[in-house]
Amino acid sequence: MIENASVDPVAAAGAVWSSVDDMSKWMQFLLDGSRAGGANGKRLLSEASYRELFTPQTIAPYDMYPTTRLTKPHWMTYGLGWFQQDYHGRAVDFHTGSIDGMVAIHGLVRDEHLGVYVLGNLDHAELRHALMYSAFDRYNARAESNRDWSGDFLKLYADLGKDEDEARAKKEALRVAGTSPSLPAARFAGDYSEPLHGDVKVAYDGRALRLQCGAAFVGTLEHWHYNTFRATWAAPWRSPSLVTFTLDEDGKPSGVELMGARFTRKADHGKS
């Protein structure tokens, strides 16, 4: 069983609990130009607000989703909560959702009054993309309507998995044997913080260092090399992460680097 991760810090991105039936009403609302209950319903958003919702706000990275390797869009932008791209001459607005053990995708071809919504109970199950593009193809009986999107995406993500395994093996090969931390493990214990990512707590239980970053990342540290440790997370579906401690000019722990962020050690309030 996978516990529900806390999404309170990003409620706007992950706090909607719904169903396909309810989300179909939301989809119809968007396809009907923000009218409630169909084309004859009351408009709940002004035309200007509705238009702004889908107005591109920035250029999105072309490789934001690996699926673009197969769909080959000519452009990709981001509106207010919508990725946008072309697909065989049709403008598509879509977004995925991925939380521990759950996935979703919502895709719209507004010019054709067409919408697709998919929910899944397997983390990063990319069948969602296959179902969306298959529905887009079949709606207009395109020549590609019989394309095996599921098989194509399965191979794409399997190949990406192999690339990740090779990268992991290369990382393992770079591990330097026979090194030791600069300080006894207990000296690294303390509270660290970073303005965007919050706090990291490192504790020593007499045998090993334990690290907590928010509610989702809790794990045990084992020495990797030098002042770098490998975090094995309590949630078994999370891949291990490398954690590196840095020292100041006095040889005291001053920070910790974790998952691309650097957390600064808080004052020890008089502790040596």
C-alpha cells in the first residue's frame, strides 16, 4: 500500500480529490467556454478571463515530456495551468498529474469540442498519454487511428529506464572506496534550511544518521565516500539519493546538498 503524500504545501497543484464523472463536468465547462451545464448555461467566467486561461504565458521546454519524441510538436507553450502544443495541425491543451501511486491526464482540443480525462492508480503509468492520443486520432478517424500508442510509449519509457540504469551504474563506478567522513557522524546532525524547500533535519541515533525533508522524504544515511552519504528512503518506491555535507573554514558542518538544493545549517544556539 502507498500512503497518500501530503500536498498541503502545493495545494493548488495536487489537492483536488475527484472522479472521472466530476472531472467530465469540469471538462465540459471548459469546452463550453466556461458556461455551466452546457452551451445554454450561465457563463461563470468572463470571456476575457476564459481567454486568459489558455493564453500562452511562456515557452515550455520542448522535451518537458518524453512523449514529444514520438508526437514531434512544432511548438510548446504554457498557459495558466495548461501545457500547449500542436498535434497534426490541432491545438492541444493538456496537463498531467502525478502523486505517489496516482496519475492523471487532462487533454483538450477545444476547436473540436473534444476532451479526454484519464485516471490511473500506478505512479507514472504513461498509458495515460497513449489513451489521450489514441482518442484524439480516433475522433477524426485519422490514418494513425490504429497506431499502437501503448506499445510505442512502452518501448520509449523502457528505453529511458535502461538509460537511467546505465547512468546509475556509471555513478556507482565513480564511488571512491576507502574514504571516511571528515567528522564523526554525530557532528553532522542538526537542522538545515533553504528558503524555497524548507527544512531538513539530520539526527544521529547512535548507529546511523537519519534525515527528514518534509513529510515525504524520511530515510537513513549510509556513508558513500568523503562527506557524501546515500539516503535510503522509508518509502520503498523512492530511489536512493546522494546527500553531501559541506564544511566551513573552521571544519564545522555548514550545509547539506540534497536533490539539487543546498540547505544551510541553522545556528546551534550555543552548542559546540
